[in-house]
Amino acid sequence: MIYLDNNASTPLDPEVWSAMERAATVHGNPSSVHAEGQRARRVVEEARQEIASLLCARAEEVVLTSGGTESILMSMPPIVKWRYDWEPAEGSAEAKLYSDFLIDKDWLA
């Protein structure tokens, strides 16, 4: 069994540590136009491509975030869209999911 809920105490695989060390030598902002920023952009895009290939996905489908909270909050726009753009059909699976999201917010805690 692989236990993945160790928070910050999960020991890193040596290969992961090595990749992180290499990435840590890049100090530019990947959104910048200067040389160091463009180098950082390449590192990010290469990582995105590697992740995509492992997931059999396209690189543009891989969204990198700063952590779990940001990832969870990024999943919320569909709920906002439901709330403001349309209501699911009564009795449908979407209606059940919609009501669960609206009524019980404990899953966000």
C-alpha cells in the first residue's frame, strides 16, 4: 500500500529531489520577458510536458498550481456557472450533485 497523506513529512524519492534541485537553480519569473524568466518558462513547460506524457494528456491540459487549496478552488467555477447560468433538470444526477455542493460545504473544510 502507498500512503499519500503525509502532508509535508512525506519523504521524497531521490529522483524527485534531484529534479527539484535542478529546478531550484532557476530564479526568474516564468512570465517575464528577460533571459532568466524565459529560462524559467522553459523549465515549467518541460515539466508540464513530462507530466502530460505520464498522464497520456496534452500539455495544455496540465494546470500547475501552488498547492492543494489553489487546486480545489480552481475546481469551483463549474459550480458558480451552474448557480448563475442554469439549473440542472429536476431529479437528474446533476441536480443531486448541485444540491450537495450548495447545501453541505463541510467537504471544503
